[in-house]
Amino acid sequence: MFQLWKLVLLCGLLTGTSASLLNNRGNSFLRTVNSGLMSRRGIFDSTLEIILQRLKTELESRCLDEVVEETQETENLLEQLISRIFQEVNSDTRVRIRNVQVPDITFEATSDNSADVKIPITTNVTVNLPLLGDIVNLGLKVDLQTSVSIETDAETGDSKVVVGECTNNNPESISLTVLHRRFRLLNDAVDFAVNLVRQLVSSVVHDELCPRIRELLESLDAECVRKLIGEPQNTQQETEARR
């Protein structure tokens, strides 16, 4: 019979070894992701451009309606865009991100010509550690947030779309839930894996996903964005009250 103390000792040794290896390689994981994305930039960009163009067409088609409504196609294209970006992470690290789900891109009007843009993202993440293999499965939630406004160009007098910086994409804002762990005694290794995923996802959201969303919004016609923004909540309430 395999005695309990031997199991504890084995797990402790494995944890110490893996933690040591990962401490030496933790930062290199992020560098590997960035270098991997750069090395395949041409093919990577061309694939994303196709999805972005389809997403732009879909949003513009929504703007043609008098009342802009959410569509399943927008959700599907957003999931394709984000999944494609995360596929590069899967190929370059021991972190596998899959089952991306995006309810929709929402515009919450803050004034007649500006809105907060929110894209809630949920995925499943598996972390594979040296010597231990697939050690932990995580549920990930992150809300990509930015802002968009319609402003008048000082030189031409034309309306233009202005997109703000992405916010709430720092590591602390990324919610991670441990769904399953391989060994119950490997708390240090699991904590390290969770922190690694936070740093990794934050980096990818900031460096890859946010620029794509900015590119998408800036490519839209000002009148289309104005329709997507809609009326501020207080204006809607006042209109309903007068009725």
C-alpha cells in the first residue's frame, strides 16, 4: 500500500520542482506569446482582417434598421475573432484557452453622442505544468470595456468616430474560478498557474484584442455609430414618462 506520507512527500517534491521551473520560465511564457504572434503576423493578420470585415458588415447591417437590435451573427463573429487570437496562445504556451463565449457587444449611451462599449468574455482555461501535466482547469471571465464618441473634426467640420482606451483589462480585473485540479495538495502550483493565466490573458487582451476592437469601431460610419449608441438611459426614461 502506498503510504500517505509518501504521497505527501511526492506531491511536495513535484510542486517544488514545478514551481522552480515555472519561476524560471514564467516571464518567458509572455515573451514566447509575443514573439510567436510576431513571427506569424502576416498570416495571423490576414485571418483576423477577414473576420473584422465580416463583423463590420454585420454591424453596418444592424445600422440600416430603424431600431438597432442584437443579432446572433454578431455574437458568433466576436467569438470567432477572440478565439482566433487565443489560438495563437494555445500554440505557444502551456496554457490552452477554449470554448470562448461572447453574449454581445453592447453600447450603453452616456450622452447623445457617446457610449461605453462592453464585451463580456467567458472561456475555459487548462494549464499544463512541467512534470505534472494538466494540473488545473479554470473558468475565466473578463469584461473588455472601452468608449466611443462622435466628435466634429475641427478642420473639415465632418463627424468622426473617436474610440477611447481599453479599461478594466488589468490582471486584477480578470475573474478566474478553479473548476478542477489534478492534486488537492498542490496549492502553490495552482496559485502560480492562476497568476500566470491572469498575466497572460491581460497581455493578450491589451496587445492584440483591444487594438482590433478599436480598429473595428473606428472603421464604422459616424451615423452608424450614432445609431448603435442610441439614447441615454435618462432620456429614454423621460420619453416613456411623457407618454
